Amino acid sequence: MSTTDSGTDTKTSGTNGLAGAGARSEPPGGRRTTVAGRLKALGRAEYVMLIRNRTALFSALIVPVAMIGAIKMSLKEVDLGEVGLSGIEVAMAGSIGMVLIMAVYANLSAAYTARREDLVLKRLRTIEASDREILAGTALPAVVLAFVQSCLMIAGGVAFLDVRAPDNPLLLLGGLLAGLLLLSALAAATSAFTRTVESAQITTMPLFLVSVVGSGLFVPLEVLPDRVASICELLPVTGVMTLVRAGWLGGTDGSDLMGAALSALAWIVIAVLAVQRWFRWEPRR
């Protein structure tokens, strides 16, 4: 699925991109492990790294919650009557998008970059785990954290902030899972263009800004001019946010939901292809 300059297999050469099949070292004693066992081990190791990184934890846990107030303040001058939503409902739905961007995208972009520059990814490719398992295991703690945090925010909004209960829980779950997959893939793709952990704050900024401004995190697309809304519908996170908001608050017709689902699927495919083509396993020179 990837190419190298010399045309040799990337499993053994350790160059850019995801590889297909290749040799892996056998575990001690010749016993083969299971996929679940390998993912659990990789996830546990990444979890330890995550909880030791206070900056990453702060960004993942506190920033999305703190942004609820900022989102609500931004809606003071916006007439939400025509879309049938209250300011706190829009803010809470937008906070789910902030969780996806901060806890998954920003956090994982830095994590993949750090593990690559520390040669962790290169060493992991010598064990039995496949490339996809390595990427998934690295993402697992951030994905679980974002999922749990989103569920708690939904429950808290319903219980304490007078936000309506999810209108379509399955649609809400589907949108959330699509967002977790999309932002994880985008994080891996972004790390390919990120030289250091510090520069991840810069390389993740474009997606953060366009998502905040145009993907419905702060202002629903329904209140924007039609031409502007049509452009915003093409942004990477817009489809996910449409599904999440419709699943939680309702008010979206079938054609819009179909368009949002196709948009989310298309961006997931694009992100996965970008990872296969450009992801780096060795430090940038």
C-alpha cells in the first residue's frame, strides 16, 4: 500500500507509509499473541505516557469543557429561533467537537510525532504487531478518553443544564464513532508533516481554526448565508458535527443526514489514504 525510494518492502526498510505484509520477529518462546492482546499492551503503554503528560491531559480534559462558555458567549448575537435550538444546546453539541479536536486530533498528532522522533515507532515495527495495530494502539487511550468524556458531557448536559435527551442515540453514537476514527486518521496524517512535538501546535492549527469557524462548533450552519453554508459543508469535521448535533438535538432531515454521512465517510477515506501514503515511521531529517 506504500512505496519506497528503493522499491523494497517498507516493513524491512522502515521508510514512510503503511506497509502490507512483511517479516515480524516472533515473540519469546515462539508463542503468538492475539490482536486484542497486542492492542491492550500498546494501549496500556500509551496510557502511561498520556497521564504523565500534564499538558496533554489539560488540553484533552479541561479545554473542551472551558470552551462551552466561549461557545455560548459567541451565540449571544445569533438568532437561534429559526433552528429551534437554545444557546446552551448549541454550546454543548459544539463541545463534543472540541473534545474530538483537542483530545484526539491535537493530542494524537503530538503523540505520533513524539513516538516517531524517539524511535519508538521504529522499534515497535520489529515486533509481531502490524502497522495498523501500532497506530491503533497508540490512539487507543486518547480515543477512549474522548469517548468517555463525550458521554459524560452529554449526560451532564441532560441532567444539569436542561439540555434535551438525545433524539436519536444510535445516530449520535455513529457520529461520535465516525469523528473518533476521522480525527485519529487526520492526526496520523498531520504528524507526517510535523517535525517536532512543539511544532504540532502549528501544524494542527489550520484544521482547528476552519473547524471552529466553519464546521458548526460555534455557530450552526443553518444560520449562515446559504453560499457560505454550502462551502462549510465540505470541511472535514462538518459531516461529523452534523451527525452528532442531529443525533442529540434532532431537527435535521434525511437528505441532510445522508449528505453529512457521505461527507464524513469521504473524509475518513481521504485521511486513511493520506496515512498510507505519507505517514513516517522514522525521524524527519
